[in-house]
Amino acid sequence: MGARKKLALEQFNRDNILTAARELFETKGVQDTTMDDIALQADYSKSTIYVYFRSKEDIYNSIVVDYLDILIGEMTVYIEGDTSFEDSYYKRYPKYYASLMFEEKATNSRKQGTVILPEILQELYGLMEALVQKGKNTNVLQETLDTKPTVLYLWSSLSGIIQISAQKKKEITKQTGMTMEEYRSFAFRTLYESLVQKKASGE
């Protein structure tokens, strides 16, 4: 097999594994998903999975890196264009916010052994500051918000919402009648509304 075809096959297999894992993480949660589950979902043997990824954490970290790239791209579009703050804030890919601040040693499996997440996080944090600042400049967010603490507040709040809703699915449904997704949507909306500019009565 030629080198180009071999690389294409490797990328195809990696993408299939990541797609299968992503679907399982979304439905079962990361903790409850096993490598056997991923192999079955991807229709590969478990030994094949280990050819491309060292562990479930390696797979998860690769997904996080992919979503980081997406988030960086979307935030850049907002900062440079007309996308609404609300859309950039939480509507796209919120599930992975929980990992974005606190993973210190995650690596991209396509760059074996290279610790790259801290550098990406630094870039993303800077974009978050620019995003919040633009929200203030365009009178979407409260002008009195202190930008740096507000970014940390967003990260920690999103992280808590995501982690608690994932760990307490049954309790949430029992107490609120909401699914995990409905509760997250409610919590994200409530968090967002705590930051937006309050309209004067009569407007």
C-alpha cells in the first residue's frame, strides 16, 4: 500500500473511532463508556482501537482538542463578524466546556506525545476575553462586568452545570421533570441572562 493510501486509511479509521466514541460519550457519558463499547460502536476489534489510541482518555482528549478548534473558530467569527453573542456563548458544543479549563496534560493523538492543550487553552481564554468585551461594547452584556473574572465565572459555571447534570440525571428528572438536556438548556439560559444588559422598563 502506498504511503498516501496508508495515511488516508489511518485517518479514516481514527475518524470512525472518534465518531463512535463521541456518540457514546453524548448518550452514556464518558465514565460509563468502555473501550469495548467504543469498539462495538465503531465495528472494530478492541485491539484495532488500541493501534490508534492508548486509552479512553486519549480518545476523549482528541475529541476535546477537535472541539477546541471548532470553538476557537466560532469565537473568532463572532469577534470579527456579526454572529450573536448568545450563539457564540453556549449554543454550539457546550458539552465540552467542562474539560477546556482543567485538562493540563491532554494530548492530540494525531501528534503523539505532544502536549498542546495548555497552549490552545491560552488562546481560547484570550478569545473568551475578547468575546465578553465585545458583548459589553455592543450593549449585549452589562457594561459594569469585569471582563477577566467574568470569563472565569463563565467557565466554572458551565463546568459545574455540565458535570452535575451528567452525574445526577435521575435526580434532575425526579426533582424537575426535565431531561438532562432540558436542564442544561435551562441552566445555560439562566446563566446567560445573569450577564445580559437589563432593559429599562417600557423598552
